[in-house]
Amino acid sequence: MLRIAVCDDEPQIVKQLADMVMQCAPDCELSCYEDGEAVLKAQKTFDLIFIDIQMKPLNGLETAKRVRSLDEGVLIVFITGWKEYVFDAFDVGAFHYLLKPVQIEKLREILQRAQRETERKKHAKKKQLFLKTREKSFVLNVENILFLENALRKVIIHTDAQKLFVYGTMSEFEKKLGPEFYRSHRGYLVNMARIAEYDTEIIRMDNGETAYLTKKHYQDFVKCYMRFLRNGRE
């Protein structure tokens, strides 16, 4: 059962979207809010939050950033009437976005994906990685990693919530992370559990970010990814 929140400063939009959510996922636990502060004050844990980008006084992007600081794993879907805001949405680790007026088939597709992703997270082994930056040492859950990117003497780890600049080499991380991660390019190591789509040059992750895929690795990548889909998920 998904725990879902809908947040929009237009009451009619809240009601419309809530009705559509209940039509597509009648067993969900649904909460509705008309501003970002109300979501934060509720102090509830959600699996999925639908947030309008253009809200006042606290807009959707700022609301999402604050939600992320409390719960890195929550799935966030932005609602907007303007396509140009989509790229800003992915900067805060959006799971997806919906354009107004919301189409029920698109909503149903997102809810189905969210259900699969929530189940994957619940059943995944909590594999952790010890990391060190200039300021601190800490532990990161591997499931939150989207991909790693080479940055000269450091490695950038892209997660749902942020980019972490850590010490180490791509080869070292490739050994630590194991076969669930694929070296798609000299400078990229991707989490196969987080892949949404790909072509011969680019791998798109489930939050919209992209990693490069070397053409000469394409056939091997497809083989490894298909094997992962058959055997790699719990």
C-alpha cells in the first residue's frame, strides 16, 4: 500500500488529482495539502508526493528540497503547467513530472512505477558504502546511488538528493560496488537498478539524469542489463 501525498495551492486541482489517484490506486493511504508548509508540518512519512511547482508562499521546488532533507528516499512527482520547469524539477531528484491538465493514463503509469520502486527499496539488501570527503566520513546506502562520474582525482557520486565529491578512483568503486553497477564509459559507473531507458550513447536514470554509454560497449551493456533484469532484482 502506497502512502501518497498531494500538494497544490489550488483546491480544485487537489480534489481532481486526489480523485484520480484513488481511482488508479484505491488501496493507497492518501493525504492532501494546499501548501508546502502543511506537508512539512504534517511530519508524516510518504512513499510518493505529488507537488505543484508554482505554489505560494513556499514553491514546490523549495518544498521538495526540505522534504529531501528529512527523507532522502521519498519519490517526488512535480505537477506543472509549464514544460520549461521540468529541468529544474530534476535538480532536486524528481521521480517524474506531470503536465497540467493531468492525464489519468499517465498518472496510472507513474503510480505503477512508484509501486514497483517502493517494493524494490523495501526488499533490497541494505548494502552500504563507506565514503570520505574533505569535511567528513560517512556511510551511504548503495540503493540511493544513481551513478558515479569521474572528476580528475575525485569521483562524483550522484544520489537521489545530491552530488557527493569523494576521494577514490572509478576502478576502486567498480570493485566495491560489484556486478549491479556497469562501467558504461571510462568516466561513468551506473546503478543498473536505477536505469529507466537507454540508447547507443546515453543511459537515462529513473530521476531523469543521464550517463554516457560508449558505443563499443553497447552490446555488452545490453547483455549485462538483460541478465540483471532476470536475476539481479530481489
